[in-house]
Amino acid sequence: MKMEEMSLSGLDNSKLEAIAQEIYADLVEDSCLGFCFEVHRAVKCGYFFLDDTDPDSMKDFEIVDQPGLDIFGQVFNQWKSKECVCPNCSRSIAASRFAPHLEKCLGMGRNSSRIANRRIANSNNMNKSESDQEDNDDINDNDWSYGSEKKGLWYLPFQNPNSPRRSKSLKHKNGFSVCTSASNTLPLLFSSSGELSNSDPFKYNNSTGISYETLGPEELRSLLTTQCGVISEHTKKMCTRSLRCPQHTDEQRRAVRIYFLGPSAVLPEVESSLDNDSFDMTDSQALISRLQWDGSSDLSPSDSGSSKTSENQGWGLGTNSSESRKTKKKKSHLSLVGTASGLGSNKKKKPKPPAPPTPSIYDDIN
Amino acid sequence: MVVSKMNKDAQMRAAINQKLIETGERERLKELLRAKLIECGWKDQLKAHCKEVIKEKGLEHVTVDDLVAEITPKGRELQNPIVPSSHL
């Protein structure tokens, strides 16, 4: 274009700037005009002054800068000391304690229903229970013995808060319905520890065992077929753990069974394997002498307490046959000789399957 | 001679303007300017001034022409300190 060429040729800096300035001025004027149109429209439509507030309300929302107050003028901790009136019981409660109080007062929270359930169970217990005082240590122990339930409850209000557990334990897994006294249900309600597998309807201690004094022979027998049953010396209760519980030896279990059920008593786990019987017949005499000696030195370092020695000293002979059976079962893949010497290792509570078939083990025990 | 020179300038300006409009550059520049004005608060100042004018004149009787006449020079003088060098 001719004009363009003209303009380009005639350019110099000052002119350029001048022109730029003019263009800029035009643009600004356009913006002003546009702005005017907006304002005018706002005025005419009536929304121009809408975002202004009157000075009175402006003062309400002024920023507060006094010490002790936040910028809204509120006092810190104002609600701590305030008291609210409970609509249920019409007591005045501190504000920070109001919500938990209301939960208990109305009986609608999780905790409050648990506590209520426990109280109901308690009152049932108290109505039905015979008084049966256990030793004093039991009352002081963490578990609950039969007679001292009341005390145990108040000492340990939150030990068994789970109601689902309680209903579980009420089902008799083993099918026992031997105990006829009404007090059967009591201990079940409060046993929520790992002993639930023994859901016997017997007098139940939380973690230690069963008091055997009040059980009948049938009950005892059935008990002994499923549980360890060894009587602990401190608490005079039967161990409720499994037949293979590591705290007690097989010989102890045997001893307990003989004590309760007569000399013909048999350990329940034996009945499963037939082989053992044959083995027993042949070797029992050979083992008798050894086992007699073994019986007297039944102490193994892992076992606790002197109770074992006292119980087992008299049972040396009686335990012979069953013991051999037991060890045979544990190490069934060994030869007969191996099993015989395996008895020694058994006592140490560390079943070592490849036990060397030498009598040197007896030296170790000694 | 001077007249012709001025004519030339005018022509040049006209030509440049035309070019700007054609390419759409002018619109772009306008938007840019508007954004910048808002950013630096020019618009708020102008608004305050408008309010005063309106209060003076009374809400009902304000006309566009009045506003324009009052505000445009004010706007221009507010704006002048801002150097338009970026537009170049």
C-alpha cells in the first residue's frame, strides 16, 4: 500500500511515541465511556448503591483490637464455665460435660447401653447367686471368681463391656448341660477373654480355671476330656486351656485325671491312635522302671512352681503307660527306641522329633 | 508545508488505526487496558468519584451525558501517571 510505505518511511521514534500516545488516549477514553454506561445503568436500575452499608451496621462489624478478646469481640473460654440445664433430669451441668451427661441421661449412647446391660445382668446375678466365698487372693486377682463377682465388678467396671461376647458365650458349644444350678449363667456373662472356646456352663474364672470342688463326677469327666484340667496350686483351680497347654505337662494331666476319675483314667487324646496300644503292651514293662525314675524327677525348667513335683511324685507308676502313648503320638514317625528316649525330651517341653536314641538324655535330666 | 506534514501524520495515524482494527489488535489492547485499570484501582477511584457526582446531582436525574462529561476528564487525568509504554 502506498500509505503504508509512506508511514514506514516517515517514522522516527518521537513520532512513534506520539502516535502510540494518541492511540492509548483513545483507548482510555473508550474505557471511560464504557464505564460511564455501566454506572448509569446501575443507577437507573437501582443497584448502584447496593454494596454500601450504612454506618451503623458498619460499626457492629468493626474489627476489635482489645486484649483478651478476639477480633469479633468474643471472650475466649466463655463457654467453659457456663452451665446448662439438662432437659431430662433438670440438673445444671457444666457445658463441657454436657454432651456425655446427656448421652448417659437419655440412655442413647453406645456406652450407656452397655452399662445398662451390665447392670441388668448384675442384678440378675445378685438375685440368683448363692454365696460362695473363694480365697482372698482370688478376690484381689484380676479375674473374677464365682463368689466374689460383686466385688470384681465394681473394681473393674470396664473389663467386659462387649455385649456380643456375652451372648456368644451363652451358647454351649460343647453341648454340656450338666450343671443344673441357676448360677451357671453368671460367670458366662462376664467372660469375654480368650477362654470362650471353653464355653462350659461351669463356674468360670476369667483367665485361670475352674473350681473343681463343686463339680460332679460326670461333669469332671467331660471337662477333663476337653481341657487340660491341671490344678494350679495358688488358686486351686483347674486349668481351662487345651489338652496341649504348654503350662502343664502330660503327666500332670494324667495325674489329675487319675485323682478325679480313678486309676483307670485315660488321657483323651490317646484314643485316636490305635498303634499306641500295641506299642504300649510290649514296652510297658520295659519302660516301667525308667518311668518310675522319670516320674520322680519330673521337674522341667520351663514348668512353673512346685505343684508339679508334689502331684507327680506319687504317680510315677500310674503314669507310665499313658506317658509312653503320649510321646508316641507326638513323635509317631520315630522308631520305638527313639520314642522311649523321646520321653526325656518331652519333659523339657521342647519336642525335638529327632531325639537321639541313647540313654544320655536321662543324664541331662539329672 | 506544515499542514501537509500534519496531514501526513493524520493520515499515518488513520492508517495505523485502521490496521489495528483490521487485525483485531485494537480490541486486544482495549481488553488489556481494562484489566490493567481494574488492577491498579483506577476503576474504584472512578467509581467513588461517580458516587459523589451522583449524590450531588441526585439519584434520579443523572444522565449519561452528565456522567460522561464529569468522569471522562477525571479518568484521563487519573490515568496519565500510568505510563503506557507497555502498549508500544
